[in-house]
Amino acid sequence: MPNYLLITILSGLLLAKSYAQPLISTTSPNQSINLVIRNTSEGNISYQVSYKGKAVIEPAGLGFILSKPQVSLSRFTIIAADSSTVDENWQPVWGETNRIRNQYKELVLTLQDKSASNIRLRIRFRVFNDGLGFRYEFPEQTTLTHFIVADELTQFVLAADHKTFWMPGDYDSNEYLYNTTKLSEIDAVAAADREKDTALKSVIGPDAVQTPLLFKTDNNLYISIYEAALVNYPVMHLRVDKSKRILTVQLVPDAVGNKAYLQTPTQTPWRTIIVSDQATDLLASKLILNLNEPSKIGDASWIKPQKFIGMWWEMHIGKATWEKAGGKHGANTRNVMKYIDFAAKYGFDGVLVEGWNVGWEDWFGNWKEDVFDFVTPYPDYNLDSLTSYARQKGVRIIMHHETSGSVTNYERRMDAAYQFMVKKGINTVKTGYVGRIIPRGEHHDGQWMINHYQRVAEKTAEYKIMLDSHESAHPTGLHRTYPNWMASEAARGSEFNNAPTLGITPEHTTILPFTRLLGGPMDFTPGLFRFRLNQFDSTRTQRVRTTLAKQLALYVTLYSPLQMVADLPENYEKHLDAFQFIRDVPVDWDDTKVVAAEPGDYVLIARKAKGSSSWFAGAITDENSRDLSLSLSFLELGNIYEATIYRDAANTDWQTNPETYLIEKKTVTSKTTLSLHLAKGGGCAIQFVKR
Amino acid sequence: MPNYLLITILSGLLLAKSYAQPLISTTSPNQSINLVIRNTSEGNISYQVSYKGKAVIEPAGLGFILSKPQVSLSRFTIIAADSSTVDENWQPVWGETNRIRNQYKELVLTLQDKSASNIRLRIRFRVFNDGLGFRYEFPEQTTLTHFIVADELTQFVLAADHKTFWMPGDYDSNEYLYNTTKLSEIDAVAAADREKDTALKSVIGPDAVQTPLLFKTDNNLYISIYEAALVNYPVMHLRVDKSKRILTVQLVPDAVGNKAYLQTPTQTPWRTIIVSDQATDLLASKLILNLNEPSKIGDASWIKPQKFIGMWWEMHIGKATWEKAGGKHGANTRNVMKYIDFAAKYGFDGVLVEGWNVGWEDWFGNWKEDVFDFVTPYPDYNLDSLTSYARQKGVRIIMHHETSGSVTNYERRMDAAYQFMVKKGINTVKTGYVGRIIPRGEHHDGQWMINHYQRVAEKTAEYKIMLDSHESAHPTGLHRTYPNWMASEAARGSEFNNAPTLGITPEHTTILPFTRLLGGPMDFTPGLFRFRLNQFDSTRTQRVRTTLAKQLALYVTLYSPLQMVADLPENYEKHLDAFQFIRDVPVDWDDTKVVAAEPGDYVLIARKAKGSSSWFAGAITDENSRDLSLSLSFLELGNIYEATIYRDAANTDWQTNPETYLIEKKTVTSKTTLSLHLAKGGGCAIQFVKR
């Protein structure tokens, strides 16, 4: 319930003369964040952000260039400034905590274009204790109905040449490693050129980077620039003016170079700045979720967090193939039955089956429109007998819809494909968008595709289907609104362990929580237990760059309500003691404590299992070994817990000895502090069960 | 059943040395057409066509440029030359005749690219008595699977600077008037600039023209260059080298500039040349139909030629509106009921209703994706009560699906829209594609849209729905293959009578049968009985440029199995005696005789009603008055017929006195010759009923 409050107007706002610089400012509820708005005599609006007195964003511009009508919306008269506060709590359908506080002060500026267009718009700022978001709103008005965005002029001006965690700006791929350099040292083209394993790259230019973009300042601030509620609008990339430290929004163009087609009333996604002097606070931020709309799904009881295994990794490492031709077809009835048996035996919810449907002989790289029909199994895959077999065993098949980028084909067939799933009793789908998009000229990150992903979320919800999207655009908290859209890939996931060139570096998983994961759960597919990937092809040099204990810890540090158990059954059966952690670890939580974290170095998180007194902790490190301290103060006071600790041994090392681990049991209380030793590329996973 | 025969190989084909010019030639079954193939020492293949010894096509090039793989397919070795003959008859589901002879000699050249690509292709020539068609075929081969056509190099080289009937080449519109100039005088941009009434133009350039392209030579040949069976390929426009008289194929590009995405085995549409020394033979040609595949619809008994009226013209002339807003909504229950009453009273099959569904307030010009949903009537339109009312009266509502060019939206909703129709008992749909296409960057005439139109034809056939497509690409005889695709617009139709600038010139309908109609039936919407279009808005100066008798004659001269009766009921009720001809004229025929014709001047056609002894004749002229002689030798010998003649009076004139007509009855036999007087812009329509 917003209630109006006084905002600070430092100089005469509505009476402003052309020489005046009206200032409007507001703060976060706890005063740590300060937002200042200025308007020059020419009408140039800027915003400025500080955190506990330290500069976060120096005065930075706002506005648009429209191509229809042709007008530059960059000089404004401020018509009104309204403010309000909100403090509420809400409960997610699933997540890292069972209750989220949404507390902010809101400032809404109503602006009128100073040129002859007479266009009015609003900028809505919401200032939280851990950052702020703002968006542009175009109300219904006679002077503007349909319009086309040629460019968004939003800027983020940094106070210094910060340490920056970035990946190359790309219209079609977000499956890069992160680079860590000074802002002034960004060279996105050079970074992209080092990436040899990405099938499709549409690199924007040497100065363009993706969001979320993370900074660590010399005065120990952690700053993330991102977006929330990306709806009916292209992805926000950023162009970097390295000398002036100005980041300007670079929207993804469509086939003819336009950015967005909008109709009033409408609004942009939120542009977000999360800031803290504690890295752990940034990881715990709920700002992105809070800026999204509440769930549109009334009865969400059918949405169930899941752990699943799959007919998948064995294709990556050369044991089997997606396609039937060639004699190594993985998704045959007998093989999948074995997976169902394994899932049933060890208590997993689902079995993903890729390569089940006709079309894989000719699916990739040809920009071909009619590849898959999503309803025709290969003849050696008896879907009906398998779904029935799975049902008897309490396991469900997970459907796979690889579109091969041909989205027009998928859209034509979506209804039939989901009806087919419902008929077969399958209620989770993994979608894929590998390759160049059709409609040709559109990009994975453009407005047209953003609308497509949302359409899939909405349509799967209609059919009560849970969704896991791969090769889709970066998530921006829309899983609050569509809780059936449980996970997406949208980053370099574990499959890149199998990539010949760069693979997954040890630090990668220590950066993801500070960047990609701020937007939503990732189907990273952890749980690899075999580290040399030459199991079925002795010539392969690809390898996993972690220890086994780190693979376990990832189930805690990389949150997802759809968590894959990615390795082959035969590889798990060699380490059933360690495998026990994967069996036990939940995918839904009542509470989360980010204990310690530093981007690029380490992450230590503890979480309380949903509806249970048990806690779990996961610690991971980069290429350096490390000792972390874990105070168990989160445990219930006065109770005794048994901790089962899965850890690296003294001689464990991701390069030389990744598979060695120790499992220890300890009795602990909330007063205990554990010292965790992480090997190079290592980790530690702990289960705490109340006695 | 093709049987192999000897072809003339004038010089050593397979032993050809580099200095040799191997010649292969073949002729039409009746020897009138001669085709000669040459191959230079460099591998440049050319074809040459003559008719009764007169040059039609001088040696002209063949080939392709592919962008993937990057190869120029322009120099070939001839690997084989095979020939055969066909002489068969087939029966169309509906049409101008009930039996069509398909007689040709076929020559198939197997070619191998002389460059390193090793690509093989075939060129298949079919030489009929009235012209020829050839197409390129890419067989399955290891050296070519998926490929992208950057350009097709097919040329047509003319023997002289012929009189040419042309319209500007345009990727999105074929709704132009024809221009008649020497080939050397073509200026497509200037012609397009004169056209002020076309909402969307994508003019290719000053030297580009559309097909079908018609020539009349100084030595009295009529030549048409066109294409047949346009499937999975863009429309063929032509670029004109005026000095060298070379026409080169200009394919329509997609959003990224490519022309066609193909996969072996595949083939191009047929490139066709129809030629005759009799204009009437050109009009009677079945070459385009014969080059299309037989019907894919097994049981076609549900496909019924129809005459229909519609809630349509009153929107054009300002009595009503498509949109509900504004208070003049045409498609309200009461109005449509009146149309149903009128159709029932006068014996028409259908009532087209445009503006029935929500969305028209905001449908045009904004490149908006989600406009119509095709299932939501305006609240003042009670579809259920109307379909039931119509059913009682023996009339059917005709559905209207205006896509506003947003084809992605339509494709998403097609199944639901057709299911809705089936549920409502509606089995004919008029589709529309007004405005710029979405996927943005695609064109009405591009490969993606060609595939869409075919998809609509196939899907409507699945639902047993008859199809009439507007703003679609030029038809190429596919109504043989999909006889439910009964008509399309794809040219400037009668609605342009209401256009302020150029309108429909008197000659336009004398050119259409020689050009656009060669490809298939047109929903021209004849039958206007009121010529000043200021009925509901006294300021309007638009007018119809014909006499009333010519409007009647158009029902015979412009063949379509879906023929609209376009004017308002109140305008027909003022001329019920003349209206009787429209009530009587059939839309399906056993036989057709093109009695006299000259493009741009006049057309006189007689047709025998399907399953009846009655004949009908229609004669039209351009802006000149004219007397035509009609020998009735087609009537059954020895029988007496009553001829009802609807004709211009002596003082009728399209400009000064269009509404005056005479109706005469005469007794005639097959020995009678009638002399028909046509006023300026006039016509004559006759019904012959056996006594």
C-alpha cells in the first residue's frame, strides 16, 4: 500500500527557470542509498547514485531516440515528482527463501519532451536498501500511440576505473567465460576471439559488454548493473566509453535495425543497480525479484522443484548420439529404461531424454525452418511404454524441445506439442534454441524472441507444464511472475567442461552467483563425477576443472529448483557414498545465508531445506586452495545436529587428483564454527541433520 | 507415361572439345516451337526459342550464384541429355474447361559445374505447342545438401524492342496498373511514382518489372514470360537491360538479403514462355496449369464454386466502417442479416463479412504483431445467431481473416481460427495481408511468405475450407495442386475503382487475362452497378470507369470459381433486370472459347456452363467503342437457343452515361453470327439457353 510522503526538493522544481538546476533527491529506507535527479536549463535530465556517501553512479543521462515518430526524447521539462513508500512481504512458490521483503521508496518523475512532440513519459525510481531500479513509462496519450525505439539513451557513469567482471556483448550468445579487467581494459572482440567453442557468436564490438555487469571498486563497493522484468523489449547490453567511464545502453536490434515496437501505455524493463560494501549482500539481494510482477499463476500446486537425471551427458562425451543415424542412438527404449531404473532406485524425480524425436540427422547449422515436429519419436524410442514404465516407478520423463533456432516452426507447433505432452503425462519441458534464429535476421536477445520466451512461459503454464529454457536470453526475475519458468541456461554451463578450448575455468562458478544468477535459476547441470572426459574416446583431452567435492557443493551454491544430476549412472555407482549428498540435497529452501563470498574467488552459502530442520552448506573456490570459516549460528539454538561433511582431502587438487574426497560426520551446534579446507578448484558440501 | 525418344544432337555432345559448341534441340509436338541448347567451350549454357521460325528468345544464359556454399554455378559440362514425350488428359476439380490436355516433349539436361564444386544439377525443359517451361533440379548429392541461393542467373533475351505490358517490380505489391511501352521505354520508378493509392510499395528499381510480363512483337507474336508452381522459392521479378534486351531474373530477398534456402533434392519453379501468333491462344493456354502437380486433395467433393455477396463495398464507399469505434460499424447483426436475406432471395451461395472481429480500431500501418485473434467477434455481431439464420436460408457466411501483414501472429492462431470456423459451420475464408510483413524484413513475395501461403492452402484443405487470398503473391497455377485455393487477389482489383488517383482504367480488364489471370483465378469483385461513388459522401469524386453491361461481361471474361457480387443490395435492386445475368452466370464451366482478344483493347470469350447446355458470352472493350463479331459455331449443331443479350445502348458511354443498357432476346443457332456493339468502356454479356 503506497502512502505518499514528502520528498526533498532542494530547489524550486515547478518554477524552475531555464538557468536553474532543479534537484530532486530521495534515499533508501535505511538511508544508505541516495538518489539525486538533476535537470539542466536545456532540459537534460540526469540521475546520480551514492552508497553510504561513496559515489556509485555519477550524473548520468536518460532518454530515447524514436524512429517513429522521429523524435529525440532527451530534453525534458519535469511536470511532476511523486513519491511513496512500500514495505511488504511476499512468498515465492519456490526459491532460496520462503519469504521475501519488498521495501523501497518510490519516486516518479513525470516528464514532457521539450521539443515539439509534446510526448509525456514517466521515470519510476524504486530505491531499496541494496540498490535501485528505474524504468521508463509511456502513458496513453494522444501524441503517442504506436512508436518504434531506435535507441535508448540511458547511461551509467562510473566514478573510477573499477575492476570489472564482464563478458563480450553478443546478440545471440551469453555462453562466455567472464573476463576480469579494469573497465578501461575491456576488449570484447579479443575476448570473443579467444572463445572457440561457441557455435554462434554475434559480437557487437570491442566496446560492448553484457549485463549483468559486475564491478568491485577500490573503495570496496560491489556494484551490479542489470535489468529486471524484461518484457516486450530487447536485452540490455552496454557500450563502454572507457575514457569517460560512461556505459550507454545498447539494445539488441531486430532484422531491420529497430530496437522495440511499443504501444502506449507501456514501459521498459527496470534498469537496476545493486550495490553493497558486502559481497555477501549482493548475492542475497532480492531486488530483481522484487521489481517483477507477482505470480500470474493462480493455483501453483502443480509446480514442483525437481532433481533429474538424463539421457544427455553421454551424448556430449561420445558414448551415444542424439541422431539415430550412425548406430549410437542414445534415446532408445532400452537405454532410457535403465535411466528410469536409476532414477527410481536413487529417488530422483525426472529423466530428461534428448534425441528422442525425429530430425537430429539434420538439425544444426543450416538455418533450416522445418526440422523437428516435436511429436514424432524415433522408431526405437517407445514413448508410451516408457512413460508407463516410469509412472509405475514414480518417475517422470522430461520432454525435450530443441527448436534449432527455428522459432517460427516451434510457434506453429507449440500447441500440438504441449497437447502431446499432456496426453503422455509429461509435465516438464526443456526447450533449446541452438543456432541462428528464424525469423531470419532476428536475434536470441531481440524483442521478438523476448516475446517468444514469454509466450512459451505463458502457454506452458496454460498446460500446467514446467519450463527449463536453454539458449534463451538472460533471465531477469520473471520466474516470480511465471513460477513454472523454473530455470534457464543463459550462461556457460557445465556442458562446456566438454568444450575443447577453454572449458569451465575454476573461477567461473564463483562469478556466476554475482552475475547471471542474480536474474534467476540456472540449469547449470552440476554433478560430474568423472573428470577426464576420455571415457568413450581415448583421444579426448577435455576435462572437468573441479574436484568431486566441488561438484557436490555446486548443488548448494548454484540455486535452481530444477537441478540436473548430470553424470552417467555408471560414474555415480563408483562413488555411491559421495552420491548420497546429491540424493539428499533439496531443490527448494526455507532460508539462505550467504556466509562468505568474493567474486572470482569463493562462495560459501548455507541453506535450510524447505519444511525441514535440516541445513545444507556449500563452499567452492577458484583455482586457489583456501580455508573458509563457517559459523553455524544459523542452526537452531540449543539443538544438536549431525553434520555430514563431503570435502577435499589434503592431496586433492582439480588438476592432479580431483576424485579424492573425504566424508566425515561431526556433531555440531549453533555455537560450532567449522573450518573448511578447499583444495585448488575444490569445494565442500555439508548436510546438517537435527538429532 | 513418358517414353524415350530420339532427340536431335547436331554436334558431338559428350565428346565435345573445348572449342566446340554442342547443340541440342527439340521441338514442340506440333513442331511450331523450337528449342536449341548451346554450350560454349567455357561451359556457358544458353537456350534459344523460336516459334514458327520467328525468334522468341535469343540465346540466353542459365545458372545460379550460391552464397552457401559460395559458388557460381554458371559454367557447366553437359553430362547427359534425356528426352521423352507426354500426351495425357486430366480433369480439374473446377475451371474454364472440364478436361485439359497435357502434351509436351521433355528434354532433361544433366549438368556438372565446371568449377571445383562438383555440384550436379538438371535443367528440365518441357516444350508444349504453345510455349515451354524449364526448371532447375538439384538432385540429392554428397557435394550439395543445404544451400542458399544468392541469385538466379536465368535470362530471357528478346529479339527486338517489343511492345511490352508491364508493371513496376515490387517486393510487396502487385496492385498496379499495367503500362504499355516499348521495352526500351520502361521506367518502373516513374510508373510507381504515379501510383498514389497503394498503401505499401517496395519498388525494386527503374529497370525492374513484374511477371507475368507480356510482349507483342512487330511480327505479331504474343509472348508471355512467367513462372509456374512457385513453391518454396521467392517470386520471380525481372531486371531489364534495355539496350541489350536482356531480362534477368530478380528474386525477392529475405530479411538478410538471401533469396532462397533449399535442401537437395529440390527444384525451382518453372520458368515459362507462352507464345502464339494468336492472342486468343495465349488466353486459352493451359501451360501454367500443366506444369503444376496434380491435386493433393483426394476427396474434393466439398469444394464448391460460389457466387457471394458481402459486407465489404459499403465500407469502401463510406457507408460503414470495419471498426466498431465511430458508430458506423458495418458488420453488425442486423446489417448482416439483411445481406443474408438478399443472398437467399437472389440465390447466392455466400455472404462475406469483413470487420466482424475485434481489432480494426488499430489494425493498419503500425507493424503491430498482435492485432487480430480471428476468433473474437465484435459484441454487436452475433455470429452464432447469424450462422444459424444463414443456414436456415441456405446461405453460408464467408469468414474473413485479415492478418494486417502480421503473419507470425496468424500462424500461431491458424489452427484455432480454422477450428473455430469448422465449429461455426463456415467453410470459406478470405485471407488478407495488408501492410508490412511480420517477420519484419520479409516481403509478401519472398520465399518465407510463399511457404506461408502454401501452408495456409494445405491447412485449410485439412479443415475442408475453401480459400481466397488477398494481398498474396501472384498465383502460378497451384490451384491445380490445391483446388481449395480457389482464388487470390494479387493484382489491382475492382476495389481500386474507389481509389482517388488512377482507379481502374478501362483497358485494365483487357490486359489482366493476358497477364495475371494466366496464373489462376482472381477475386476481382466485379458487379458494380453504381458508377459515381459519392452515394454516402457527396464530396467523393471516385468513379467506376465502365458501363453497366461491361460489369456483367466481366463475370465471363475474368474467370473465378469464387466470384463476388460486389455492389450494395440497394444498388442491385434498382436494376433487377440486368442483375438477372449475375444471378444466372455460372462460376464453373465445361468449355471455354476465346473468340477474340487483343491485350489492352478487347476480350470476347464464350463459355459453356458446367453440366448444362447453356452457354454464356462476355465481351469487353477498353476506352474505345468497338464492334465485335461473335460466330455461335460453338452452339450445338441443329439446336435452337434463346440468347438474352445485355448490351450497351447507342448512347451508353462509361464517362457520360454508364448506367444505360439494353436487354434483348434473340433466337439463334450455331449458324448465327452476332454483331456486338461495345460502347466506350463498355461490354456485352449474353446467355444462350437451349430451347
